[in-house]
Amino acid sequence: MYRYDEFDQDFVEQRVEQFKNQVERRLKGELSEDEFKPLRLMNGLYLQLHAYMLRVAIPYGTLNGKQMRKLAEIARSYDRGYAHFTTRQNIQFNWPKLSDTPKILEELASVEMHAIQTSGNCIRNVTADHFAGAAEDEYADPRVYAEILRQWSSLHPEFTFLPRKFKIAITGADHDRAAVQVHDIGLQLNQNEDGERGFRVFVGGGLGRTPMIGRKLREFLPEQDLLSYCEAILRVYNLHGRRDNKYKARIKILVHESGEDTIRNEVEAEFLKVKNGFLNLPLEEIERINAYFAPPVFEDLPETESAFEAAKAESRELANFAKRNLNPHKAKGYTSLTISLKPIGGAPGDATAEQMEVIADLAERFAYDEIRVSHEQNIVFPHVELRDVPLIFKILAANGLGEANAGLISDSIACPGLDYCALANARSIPVAQEISERFASLERQHDIGDLKLKISGCINACGHHHVGHIGILGVDRKGEELYQITIGGSADENTSIGKILGRGFPADKVVDAVETLVDTYLDIRANKAEAFIDTYRRVGDAPFKEALYGSG
Amino acid sequence: MKVITANRLLDGEVVWLGPNGNWVEVLTRAEILEEPSHVEDALKTAEHSEKAQEVVGAYEIDVVRDEGRILPAKLKEMIRAAGPTTKPDLGKQARAS
Amino acid sequence: MASTVFKNGQVTEEEWVTVSPDEPLPAGKAIVVSFTDFLADAKRFLESSSKIGVALAPADDAKELEPYLNGLSLVAVDFPQFTDGRGFSSARVLREQLGFEGEIRATGAFILDQVSMLKRCGVDSFAPSNEVVLRGLLEGSGMEVTLYSQPSISPSEQAVKGRPWLRRETAA
């Protein structure tokens, strides 16, 4: 993974000093709250319902054991013993004091971490495929380019006061595991006919109150043009994005209102001026960054590991875990292992300090000291030897981390909702908890198979409900929580926005409604191999609608 | 019936405006404002507190009397007054009784 | 325009006067006109014996000034609100794409923490509307970060060895 050199370390330390100074000026009254707010947000510090919330960047979701242990220590010393992993591969602490935040940032800087640009109207933490560097289907490791983008966008002099926030995601394979088509810029690594590396470029995707799928501006952008092209997009957006209405300020609205062709022409015209300037990516620099992401030296292992196969035959729990929580690895005898942060009845994405320490220990012992945070709010060990899986599973299970539900209905995404968030209209976590309790039987979940359930507590859609196979949106109707259900959304290479099926359900009926949808699917699926989303795409929404609301 | 609420600048703690212009950590000690003019005055006091770096984002909320107890009218304010419903061990609810 | 300006590390008295287009143009002065007024009658201003500056509002397209830049001594990029970051792009377009070599001044409600970013976008003088910002500029506070992770055209930066895009402030 990327390691700081002296420059990076000094940079982050200067930034801590700067924030310390800003906090001091705020406490002395030299900065008003209006002036301080964008500055604290640029350092990931929000004020929520009960307290401040500090969002720490985990660039493209990659961290090591030492860093995870530091996060656990911060949770224990400055917070309430737990933290929350987010859909943008970051981590949130829910109870820090403003006066403690400079100290927390110092602690983070000591392990090459920071909270720069985890909020505010700037270019946010760049996210990437959580199986990067390990997946057998990738063209190249997307984190190399994510790191290049991270450096370029950090405290960018021109793009720090944009009309609205700006999110970039990058994936390394044709199968999109980073939801690139619902980002402001989505990049998908590919190759041209000459075998040169580049990117498919999507612009103007996003969720929120106006969900949009990104438009493809380029089928192939050569890698050396990455920064120049991004700069061109950002300049067009900074100058022309709407600033009169916060809800219409994202680039998706500019793309939608101007039209795809107009935006493409403007971006390409700007790109011509920027191209071959000082942002041209030298191959040596790509190589230099690439070296940091060199995979570990893998042993020459057999394709199947007999001890592992035997252990699976003996333990149904292990077999279930292996079935759901392991992803094919490019090296024989290895796997990428998903640690579910969705225990039955738990808050999606939460981990205690103790669990974070267990994860750190396991990563150092068994996983080449590499940890990933997935946008699905789980933890991934990208490189694990198959023969170590039984022991890892045993230790995970003993610490409440062994849920064999990756990709299943109880592996839901949920935003913090009204339990924490000042923007929310309804609670999300209790809905996720009840659904996972209703579907607690692992046998039943495995029978249902792949099903992405996503829950947001307001129209800002932090829980990505628009792209859930089943999506739930909490709204406030005359003081009561009401939940709208959407169906048919997806955030992979076949991105689609879910359709609202009908009127919403009160909190005590929404779980029944989800169960009705699932039962309907089980009744009408062509066979066990046909996943929920495929059945929906085959039959449309009519049977589901009828099941929920009747034919009248 | 209204009370004025805000978050304390230093640590973000939820507070309500008390009878002497001080900020209190439990809703039961907040000053209940019956008249619109009282609300206006209280908001002015709150603005002073904001300028003095004591609190952030002050606003008025509706409260109701329920069996003699003062409770916020809206769910969001109930949660602010108690803590996350999913974590009864945290927030003000954990300190109560 | 504000009466005091921060330039080259010190506060100077304002030399620029704002005129409205209906007035006769003073001779031998330094005159600032709005972007719209200037474009409406550019020839008249450029023929004046006064130095000419143009005040650019956030929505004004700096590229429209291209034919006249040789005759301009100043472009004042205004920030009616510090959260409106269009001026950052306007300044860069003027410096980097249009090659404007005159003075670029930030005016208005920008905050101290934006000053170093403005400099990196090509701004070289500051006329803040807030006294606190002017004081901070004189004291040099808010300038803690002197390392940059992307290049800019600022003349006071040098490249970092082995890292093609990184820059270190030399004048700080």
C-alpha cells in the first residue's frame, strides 16, 4: 500500500497545525460559526444531533493493522468505544469533542491518516473496488490511480469551494464493484485495441433527491491524460454548476440541464487547453506509485487446499462462510475474505474497538497486513491463503464477526439515519436490524441468495436506496416515520435506479412488506440460480406491486 | 409551548436554554416559553450565547406536557433529548435516573 | 473597492478608483470598471490615459476579456460570498490560459484560509472586506500549509525532488 514519504508526512502535519489554529480562532471568536463551518467540514468534522462527528478518510478503503489499531484506540480514548464504517469507505466517530479534534488528528497523522476532504464542497475521498489488487478479473490495480487522484485533489487551490461536493470512484474491472456510474466522475479501467491502458469515463451520476446514471463522456481516456481530463471536468463544473439552489448544485444537474453532448464538448474544449500541460502524467510517476501497490509475493499453492476442503465438510458454519464470504483471487490457493459488519440485529457498519483490534491482529497474522473497507460497509482481507481460512473464521466468529451473509439480505447498507444525523427524516438502523432479525435463518437467506437491501433515512440517499435491489427510503409524514419501497435498483456495470412501487409503509409494517417481496420472488423465480434482480428484470414490477398492494 | 435548544460549541452536547439565560443539559430544567414574545426574547439571549462562543445553531422547538413531564413534540427532538434509540447505553438516556 | 490593499507582504493605500460609465473618465488615474460596462465600450476605456482595471463578478466569463488583456493593468476578481469559488477558476484561466500578466486582485468576502489558494491560482493582491482577514494577512496567520500536492503557476514554489507534481513554498 501507499507509504508516506517525508513530504506526505510534513504535509499532513502542517494540515493538523492549520486545523488546530482554525479551532483556536473559532474558540476565541475570530471565526464565526458560518466561517468555521466550511473549514471544519473540510476536515471531516460535522455537528450532528448529539455531538460532533469526525469522519476520517481511508483512501480507497485501504489500511493496515497499525492504522486499524489506532482507529480502535481513538474510539476508546476520545469516543464511546465504537465507530462506524461508511459507504464511502471511510470511518466515523460519533462523539468527539471539538476541543479534542486537533489531538485526534495528530494521532491519525502518526499513522499516515487524516480527515482531509471527507466533507465539504470539495473533491471527496476517492473510492475504489475493495478487491483491488486481488481480483482475478481486473485490468490493473485501480488504487494506483486513486492515489494519484488523491494527491492531485488534496487541498486543491481551485476546486475547494465547488458548487457542491464531488465524488470520484474508480474500478479496475469490467465488473463494477465501486458503483462508478452513480458518482460525479466514475472511472473504469480498460484497454484500447493496442493494449494501452486507460479509462472509460462517466460523468454526472449520483443519488440524492434526483438520482441519475452517469453519462459516458469517453470510452477510452489514455492514462497519462487522467488528471488533465479530470481538471477539465472540474473547471467546467466549478464555473457553470448551479449555485442558486443547493439541491440542484451537483454536476449531475448541470449534465442533465445542459445535455450530454454540450457537456462533452465543453469538457473536451477545456481538456485541449489543459492537455500536455503540467498535469500530464509521466509514466515514471505511475510506475513509482504502482510500486507501492505491488502485491505481496504469493506462494505457489495448489488450486484447492485439502485441509480446507475437509474442514468445510466437517463444519456447516465454515462451509456457509466459504460460500458467501470468499471472493476468487488471482493467485492459486488464495482468496479475498469478507468480514461482515452486519451481525443479525446489529447496526450495519458499526464495529467496537475490540473488534477493530481483532481485525488488526488477524490482518497482521494472516493477511499480509492489508485491510480494506468496502462501500458495502464490510471489511475485506484481500489476500488470504485458503488453508488459513478455518482458523480466521473461528477467531472472527468468536468475536461476533463471523456472519456468513456477504451479499445476502441481512448484509444491508444503512445510513446512520435519525438516530444520529441532523439531516435525516426517519430512522434507518432499527429497520435494518428488524429486517436482519426477520431473516435471521442463514438457511433461508442462502436460499434467497444475492439480494442487495439498502436503506436511507432521508432523500439525500446516503444509504444508496435508489440502487438497492430492494431500497427503503424513510420519510417524515406528519411527524410519523414512513418508509417508501423501491425495487430493481442496481449499482454495478448494469446500473439502474429502483422504481417506487406505491405508497409507503409505517415503521411496524415495512418489514412485512419486505418479506412479501422476497416471498413473491421465491414463488416466481425461474430456478434457484435466478437472483432477485434477474427475476425482477424478467418479470417487471407487476407481480411485486400486486403482492404488496393487491390488484385493485 | 416552546423551549430553545442548541449544541454546546466545545463538545457538541445538546443543551436547552434555562431560566437564567444559562444552558442546561436536561430538558426538564429548560425554561418553558408560553408566549411568542418570550420566545423572541429567549432567541435573542441565545444569539448572545452564540456570539460568546458558548453554543451553536440555536432554535426553538415545540414541547408538550405528558403526565406532568415536558417532552419534545417531534421524534427528532426526542432523540436529541435522549440519545440514539439503537444505543440505550449512550447519550443522555444512559446518564438519566 | 476597499480602501486598503495587501500586496507584496504589506498594506498599501488604494490607488484604484471606481467609475461609473456615464461619468467623464479622469485622466492619468487608475480606473476600475465593471465587466459589463467595460465590454459595452471597451474602446473608450482603452483609449483613456488612465490605467484600466476590470472588476469580474463570479458569473462573468474571463475569456471574454481575451482581446483586451494587453490594455488592462488589473483584473479584480470579486467574492461576494466566500463559498462561491468561481473566482478561483477565473483567476487561473486569466493567468494560465490567457497569459494575463497584470495584477489579479481578490476583492470581497474571501476568508484568510483561502488566501494561499488564491495565490496559487494567480492572485497577487488582496482587498478583503473583512478587517480580520487584513489583520491575518499582515500577521501571516492561516499560512500553515506550505507544501502542495499539485503544481501551480505560483512563482514562489519549487518542485520537490523525485515527485513531479509536488511543490514547496519558497517565499514563506
